[in-house]
Amino acid sequence: MMGWILGLPRPGEVPIQLTFTRQGDREYWSRRFGEDVFRSTQWLSHGKLYEKINTVTLVFHVQANVQGLQLHVESIRFLGIPIFKLLRPKIVAQETEAQGRACFLVDVTLPLIGHLVRYEGWLEPEIDN
């Protein structure tokens, strides 16, 4: 039910297509998982990465090292109301590079409820002919 509320894709192995557009200081991301589309808005402020997904806003501390990027959740707001740390989901979000491709992993587990979503793979640029 939480996946449906957030607009997350249904389970399964499907190709993922990522497109994003930039307007001012914001990026609008659209991730297509087969027929399902998951959208979010991202922006930087005060050294933090913000991502808004429907009614939820996540604030990440981004850590870069030789392995790639890791995103650590610092806070979450639902309808503008802060979620207590005890109730926050555990989110693993990372980007690495392998064989010239950007690889990613996102895994979300909710306290008391369990596993919500996991997706991983790599990105290849779409080349127009």
C-alpha cells in the first residue's frame, strides 16, 4: 500500500529509463520502470540534496569517495511535518562507476512494516541516430 501511495513501481525485473530536465535550481526526474513512472524533484540547498516525492521530502547528506556517491538521509518530512528518526525508513542509496557505466542501488526498508522497494542497475546514455 505504501508503494502505491508513493507511486513506486510494481515488483519485477524490467528495463529502467531515466530522464531529467533542469529548470532553474531544480531537476525534475522521471524514472520509467517498464510501464510504471516514478517522478521526483531534486535540488541543492545549504550543502544538502533535497528530493520531493509526492507528499514526502527527503534531505540527504551526500558523501563522495573513491567508491562513488553515498546518500545518507538526514531528515524526512511528510506533508511538511518532520518524521521522528525512530519512524524513518532505512534508505541505502549509492552510485558507483563500473566499466564506464554509472551504476546505482536504492533500497528502502520501513520500520515495523519491512521492505518497501529496491532497485539497482546501470545507466547507458541513449544515443540519437
